[in-house]
Amino acid sequence: MIIDVHGHYTTAPRALETWRQRQIAAIGDPQATPRVSELVISDDEIRATIEENQLKQMRQRGSDLTIFSPRASFMAHHIGDFQVSSTWAAICNELCYRVSQLFPDQFVPAAMLPQSPGVAPETCIPELVKCVEEYGAVAINLNPDPSGGHWTSAPLTDRSWYPIYERMVDYDIPAMVHVSTSCNPAFHTTGAHYINADTTAFMQLLQGDLFKDFPKLRFVIPHGGGAAPYHWGRYRGLAQELKKPLLRDHLLGNVFFDTCVYHQPGIDLLARVIPVENILFASEMIGAVRGVDPETGYNYDDTKRYVDAAALTPPQKAQIFAGNAQRVYPRLARVLERKGK
Amino acid sequence: MIIDVHGHYTTAPRALETWRQRQIAAIGDPQATPRVSELVISDDEIRATIEENQLKQMRQRGSDLTIFSPRASFMAHHIGDFQVSSTWAAICNELCYRVSQLFPDQFVPAAMLPQSPGVAPETCIPELVKCVEEYGAVAINLNPDPSGGHWTSAPLTDRSWYPIYERMVDYDIPAMVHVSTSCNPAFHTTGAHYINADTTAFMQLLQGDLFKDFPKLRFVIPHGGGAAPYHWGRYRGLAQELKKPLLRDHLLGNVFFDTCVYHQPGIDLLARVIPVENILFASEMIGAVRGVDPETGYNYDDTKRYVDAAALTPPQKAQIFAGNAQRVYPRLARVLERKGK
């Protein structure tokens, strides 16, 4: 049993992107705004985009279930206002829900939120509620920087985020901390902004005491935790200087890292430094890095191979591949029961 | 022979900070601006702050020579205008020069630049020239984000930086890419902003073709290269998608990483992933992480221990400890000749 906690619908039918372009073009010109009903995507189209892409690779690589959310780089919360984000999030979340209905044994939805720079996070709650209650979402993606690389939001430990956290705790769902496209030319989206956001979020959590207020809140830091595991000594030392408890006590009951690290030495470091119970299998396939690594002959993002080859016992690998995900995403249980697993 | 390429004068006499506070308080009130001559620091004061701190630890740990630049977090290029930065940089650089005169066998200066947000980098050239020609600086610290966490500058591959690069090539000096204090509450200075800047700069260089224009330009990315080595597969894959040459050919003739990674697994990864000739010994002592690691009983930033313990041959360690620094910082030669080494 292998659960991939980090997949996005990067292969959605072209009509989605076309509709979004029309929506963006109409910002400031309400007359030109396309209606949601103008976006028509058939079940067959969805099936084709999944079967030929994610599902094909899941079968080839041997993973069973993907937690599936809208394309991260397309969230683009910095574009338009809350209404623009709200309509867009609803469309994208519904599509992932439809994927999960068409492939109920292989895909479980996670929701993007209709965040917008300068708008209170609590405005996202209706979409969150709908996705959990109606679509069966088992997690959300939370963007710590809806400005798209200008970092104008308060840190994740700020009370403005608390309404989201209260709902997360109520529903017992985790958030993956995931930014979107960078509109700041200093930051390449997947090469700098994503990784920086992971590192930044981890340090925000380290600086604060958020989990005193929310002992059951859980965050997954994607892309192997950004730079955090590589600099684990630095973070242990900074926690010490900030008079925080040991990282294990301060953060590791609530913070988890995925395995989207695209080479063996990176996964080996992750497995060496971070307790096994805090590592969740993921590939972000099909995502930022789609090529074949000439050094191995396999896709960079075929992260299962790296976990397979890491110095871990079979029970430890089982934890990383599935056990931890079941613990961190308890709402997966219904899906797994249905699968008889 | 052990050369530490990354030390800052973090222990300067208190009078320096007091003068700086007066300078900052007087921004917008020229009458109140303190005169440079009002800052009086004696040779004995400098000696004491070095002997009791950096030099003491260099002796204990067994390093011989430190490339020494002004305190990175105090550069604070975002404060005031170019004139404020210019006066401040001149003061800080002169102090490091005086350290190098008082301890000519142990400290060699590297210069900070009087950068200021929105001001053309070429304005920094007179200070650069003075520091190289009069103070014997062997390198500069270049801040890719003088805004202090708002990232308003063009990427390092932009032509606005070229006048600096031309001088670097003329003088055959490298730049360490080093930001300063974050004034953005999203970014903890040493826990997020420093590491993000390293990752960001690396990705900017990956995206561009700067070294086609400047084949001899050299950058040292500090703090072990930010997240880059941990995500080396990601960066190899992104280079491939961007149709760039292999990283070895595209960047590693010009980009080097220091060993400011404060635990054994991090250094082991660095040594496993990055060619030995691209790794330069450094500790950033006395810097961001000053405590003793309870897991080892030694200072987190005692990076020599990690390099000593890494799976490297004695000649490889000699390269990391000194040989590479001599190649990347050729102006060190004069100092080393004087030391008879």
C-alpha cells in the first residue's frame, strides 16, 4: 500500500486554462467575465488526462493512492481579488472532486483555498467547508504568501490564520503549506519560491508557539521541507537560542515533511535526520521536474525508488509509504476502508 | 593550513553599534547626523574583541586564517539612502581592515558594499576599489536583496550588476552572495532570509547565462548553498527543462559552496553531491548559531569537525580546507606568501 500525499491536477484539459485566461483578461471589466457555466469539461476528457498521465505513472511506479489537489502554480492567488480567487478555487476544487469520483480507488481530493492578498484568511472557510463536507477533501493546501513572492502576509503563527486552523482541527485535516506561481522576477517559481516558502514556513513555526494553541494542528511541509533537513543543525541551534524546546518536542508532533526530493542523496539525508514518523511519501508527479535523470535512467520525480533504496527497515518504509499518511490524514480512512485496505 | 572563507566582525566594540543607532536616528534630520570622526575605537579595543572571540576559537579549533568582512546582519542596506549606506560601509570596511593590520597572519579583509535599494549597483565601485587597492580586500560580499526581504532588485544575471562583475574580474576577486537583516516579518533573518537568498541566487544563476559573459566570474554561495545541494536532483532536472548544460558545465566552474552547515549529515550530503573542488571551508564563526550542540558537545558552528569526519580522503580535505580557497581567492597569495605557507 503506497499513498502519495502530494499530487496536483497539472494535466487538466486545456479548456480550464482557456477559461482562466478569459477570467484574468476580464479583471476590471465585469461585463467580460466568463460564466462558470461556459467551462465545459466532460468526464471522458477528465478520464483521458488522468489515465494517460498520473494514473499511468502510478501503475508503472507502483503507488496506489494519490491525494490530489488543484495545480499549485495555477492557484495564482495574487491575480485579481477575492471574488476572482473564489470562483477559480471553486472550479479547480470541483475538478479534483470529479477526478476522485471517476477514480475513487486512486484519487482523494485536497482543496485549494480562495486566498487573496490582503484579504482575511477566514474568508476561505466556506470553500474549505464545502470541500470537506461535499467533496470529501482530506486536506487543504495553505498558501503562506498569496502575494506570489512579495511576502506581504503575516507569518503562519499570526492570529489572522487561526479561523482556518480552528476548522482544520474540527475536521481533523492537515494543511500542506504550498505557495503558487511567483510574480517576483527574483524568484523562479519551482526552483526558488517553492523551496524558499517551505524553509520560511518551517522557520515561522519554529519562531512561534502555534502548537501550544493548537496541539492537534498538523502541517505537511512539501519538497522535503525545503532547506530545513539539510540545515537541521542550524535549526536545532536557532531553536536553542530562541529558548524553544528541542525541535522534536517543539514541532515534530505537528510538522511533517514529504519526500519530494529528486535524488538519492537528498532522500538519504531526509531519512537520516528526520524521524521516520515525520516523513510522508510523495512525488508531486506530474509536476515541476518531469524529465528523466541521465544519471539513473529514471524520472527525477520517481521518488519511490529513492525511498526503496534508503537505509530503512521494511516497517520504516511502510510507515513512510502509508502508515504516516493514514495518521496525518485520518479522513483517508473512509477511502481505505472502501478499498478494503 | 586551514582557511575559513566566511567570518564576520560580529563582535565589534559597542561604540560601533551606538554610532550606527545615531546615524539611523538622524535619517531625515541631517543636522543630527553623527560625524565619522565621532566614532573612536582604539587598536586595543579591536584587539580585545578579536582575541577573546574569533581568534580564541580559531586557535581552539585549529583554523589558521579567516576571510573577514563586516557583520552581515548589520549591513542593513535597506536603511536610509545611498549616502547612509556609503558612510556605514566605509566605517565597517575600515574596521575589518584594521583587524587585518593588527592580526596580519590571521585575518584578511573582504568588503561589504554600500548598496541601497533602487540605486544602481555601479555606485558601489569606488568603495570596492578602495577596499581592494588600499585595504587588500580579497573578495566582496554582494547582497542580492538590498531591500532586506522585499526582493525588489533585478536578478543577479541582470545587466545592472555588470559594472560590479567587470571590476571583480579585473581584480580577480570572488563575491560571496550574502543578504543582510530581513525587515520582512515573514522571514527570520538567519533562519529563513539567509538560506532563501542562497537558494534564490543559485536558481537565478541557473536560469541565466551569466558566465558566458563573464567566464572568470566567481560566486561563493554561503551556508552550504542554501537548499541547492539537498535538492541537487531538482536543480539538475530544472536545468534540463530549461535547456541548460549540465550543472557541472553550466555553473560549477564559477559557483562554489561554503561549509556553513551545522551538523554532520548536512556536510556529508554536501561532500557527496557537490564536487570537492567546489566546496570551501567556512564556519561563519561567531555568527548566527553560537550554542553548543547537546548531541555532540561541541559548537554547532565548529564545522571543521564535520569536514574532518566526512568520507573524504586527506587530499580532498586539504582542498576543502585551503586549496580551493587559494584558487577562488587568488589575492590571498600575498598573505600566504608572507606567512611562508
